[in-house]
Amino acid sequence: MTARARRTVDLRHTDPSDVSLQEALEALADPVRRSILRVLAGEPDFTRACGGFDLPVSKATASHHFSVLRASGLLEQIDQGPRRLNRLRRAEFDARFPGLLALVLTEDEPTETTS
Amino acid sequence: MTARARRTVDLRHTDPSDVSLQEALEALADPVRRSILRVLAGEPDFTRACGGFDLPVSKATASHHFSVLRASGLLEQIDQGPRRLNRLRRAEFDARFPGLLALVLTEDEPTETTS
């Protein structure tokens, strides 16, 4: 929890209750970002590191996607040594925008694991 | 209904069942387009003409917004003489993306009538 507390200071997170619908829709209107969320939804919190995704984009672009997801209240990140671990903020985001995340998670588009 | 049938041929409409989540999110990720949908949700079908919206954009931009809404399965339009009348495809869009339109219609952003 010490590492988590430190990271919360270093990384800018946004509480879903402070996210506008415009920001949420913009964050979700990207297939790579939606694929990240679907991967996280299928795993325990804080087990998948940023470097552990198989994304069809550059490292810099991937970093931007993680940043957008954090800023739109969809993602919480903590650093564990050299790894940045991720958690989908499912319950909080659901409370703010009921039904929206469910559409993303049930989308029948290719994901990392089913392509 | 004759006018309606004719218009369906002239104007390209997309059935909501043929719309991807990506297209839906992109269409909704615009505040002007969402304001159009909120106005239509509060009125009977095919009563509001395109020219009857008080939008903060040029006529050409407004025309583009209506086109995007049509192409994403959110809007049906018919011509009645010189007026192009609009209907929000609420039930069909709800069936395709449950809960998504409700988020837009309950959004607490300024609309034409409550600014």
C-alpha cells in the first residue's frame, strides 16, 4: 500500500465522478483503449503490467492510451518495482455511467486473446 | 408515408443493428450532436425540422452533424415540402446499445432549452 500511495501522488488519476460524458465517450471511442479494458476485465486487479499488453501501436502511443484511460476514470495504476500494474475501475465507472462499460466489455471485436 | 418512403431512398440511413460500437461512440462524442438528440427526445417524432434547431455552428457544420447521426443509426429523416423532419430512433438504438442513449438524454449539460 505504500507503493500505491506513492504512485497515486506521482500519477495523475481522475475519479470517475469527476469525469464528463464527453471525456468518457472520447476515451472509449478508440479500439485499442477498449481492448486494454477488455483484457483487464478478465484478470485480477493489479496483475497485468503495461508492458504485458500486446498492442498494435508504438510504446509512446500505448503510453498515451494508458494516460487517457487514467484521466477518464477508467484505470488505476500502481508501480511495483519496474512494473506498472493496472486495475479497471469497473464499479466506480459503472456507478458514474451505468451500462457504458458493459457495452465495451461485451463488444464482439477482436481482443488480444481472441484474434 | 409516400414522402417518407421517397426520402428513405434519397437519404442514406443506417439501421442501428448495422452500427458498430466505434461508430456509435464517435457519433455521440460531440456535444452539439448530443444536444440535437436531447431536443428530439422531448418532442413527438417528425415535428422538429433541421432548420428549427438553435445550434452554435454554421449551417454546413449542422448538416454534417445530422448526416453523422443518420449514419450511426440515431436519426431518421423525412422531407415534408421544404422542411426536413427528424425522428430519434430511440427504441432501435436502445436495442442495439442498451443504456447508451439514456446516458446522453440524462446528461446534465446545457441544452437548447435550458441554457
